Amino acid sequence: MPSVPSTQLKPLSWEWLAGFFDGEGCIVVRRDGRFPNGDVRIWLQVHQHARSASVLFDIREFLGSRKVPVYYRDADAHSSLQITTRQGVKLCLKRMLPYLRVKRLQAEDVLRYFSELEEVQLKFGKRYYIRQGRILVPPMTATQANERRN
């Protein structure tokens, strides 16, 4: 099948990106051993065969124009695009969420996790830890409780 010249293609949109991500992308959640509190790294990733990698360049251009840092990696047979910053992941998921079908629940979970984590970080700084997917904070000492009441 002949390809359509790029001058005839419509510009990318969040709707299009959501559909592409639903089919070809993944939300990666991985515990990071560098963090003693059990924190996790979350990123978005899309893989394509090297023959189809041009679509990744279009996505990178679309996201870059929206100030989303994107990491592109080219291997022999496959290429991948990753969004690894928390702000980038949040922005992309928020913008794609209304149009996601397959990965909607996972996207909502990640956004809820980020929201809860930011709330905990505002209240407790770095004094939190994560166990079995739950964000936990250490119990307050009597002195801290008294300070909070005043």
C-alpha cells in the first residue's frame, strides 16, 4: 500500500495520540531501588518497528511543541519513545484521558497516585514511604502533634 505524502496528513491531536497510545503504548510502573522509601518510577512508552519509526518522530515533534520532554531511543529492529518526567506523564495522561478507551483505568490510577503523592509531599516532605502501592507516612510524635494543634 503506498504511503500518503506528509503534506496531505492532518496534524496530530491529543485524540489521535490517545488512540495510538491505546493500541501501541504502555504505562510502565516500576519500583526504583535507588529510593529507600520504596518510591516508584512511572513513564509512558511506545515501541515501533524500525520501518514504522517515522510516526515516533511525528509524536516527538507534537509533544515537544507542547513542552513535554521526550526521550527517543533507536535500536536495530525497534525504536521507542519515552516520556519519563512526572510533569510530562501527568500532562500527557490528562490530555489523552477523555479519549482513552483501553488504558483509561490505568491512566486514572496513575493520575490519582500522583495527586495523592503530591499531597503527602506537601504535608510531610520526604518523610513518606510506599508499601504495596499505598503511600504511607510515619506516625507523628507527641511533639509534632502538639505543634500541629497550635
